[in-house]
Amino acid sequence: MAEIPIRSFIASLVAVRETQVRHEVLLLKRTQTLLGEWCQVAGSIEEGETAWQTALRELDEETGLKPYALYSADTCEQFYEADRDAITIAPVFVAFIDNTAEVLLNHEHSAFRWVSFEEAAELVAFGGQRRVLRWIEEEFIERTPSKHLLIDFS
């Protein structure tokens, strides 16, 4: 009996800011893998890092942003990769960003947009991303997130 490997080597982060009108999600247009697709922040976990440390590092590297609050989203993004015949599972984090913070993109992205959760769901390529966005809107925007999910990153 053959088995499909399950891999967990990346972390995913959804950056959220609150404006006077609504909460917005940061999407980044990719220049390398998934060329041209709108995505959230994500990246590979490096040796000695926790998943949440990876999420913070990737946020800084890809956007220059620093959150004022970081949460475990209490969910994972999961997808099947046909070229590897493997299932990838990525823990998801939510970073709350000051609405005056400036985004400074690195070479991995050609553009960024702050959009509503509804618009973000229309722009992303995958159902798994839409499920994560709906979850975050329900659990972190429409209700107060559990204090047990807050990560002390100071």
C-alpha cells in the first residue's frame, strides 16, 4: 500500500488592518511561484524557527510591516501538490497592522492591495485561501478572538 506524504514546511499569514470604513486584508501579487496570483504572506520555515517566527520574518521580508498583534489563526491551509504527490499543511497566523504602516515590497511580489475580505476572496486563486479568509473574518473580525490564540512576540 502506497502512502501520500503529508508535509508541513511553510507558514501562512494574513495581514489585516482596520480603516474607518472596514477591515482590510493585504494581498501580494507573486513574481515567482504562482506567477501573477494574488496571495497572502507565506514562506518556508527555516532551521531553528517556530512557525509563528517564520510568519513574522516573512511579513517583514515581503512587506516591511510589523504587527501590533499576532495570533494563531487556529486553522491550517492545506492543499495537494500533484508534482510532489504530497499534501502540504501550513499553519495560519493573523497579523494586525496599523493602518498608517507603509508596505515595502521585496522581489517576490510586483504589487500589493489592501482589499475587503469579500474582494480578497474574489482575487485569490484557491478554495483553501477563500476558506482561510472566511474563517479569519468570522473568528477575528466578527468576534473577539480568544486570548489564548494571542502570541507574545516581543
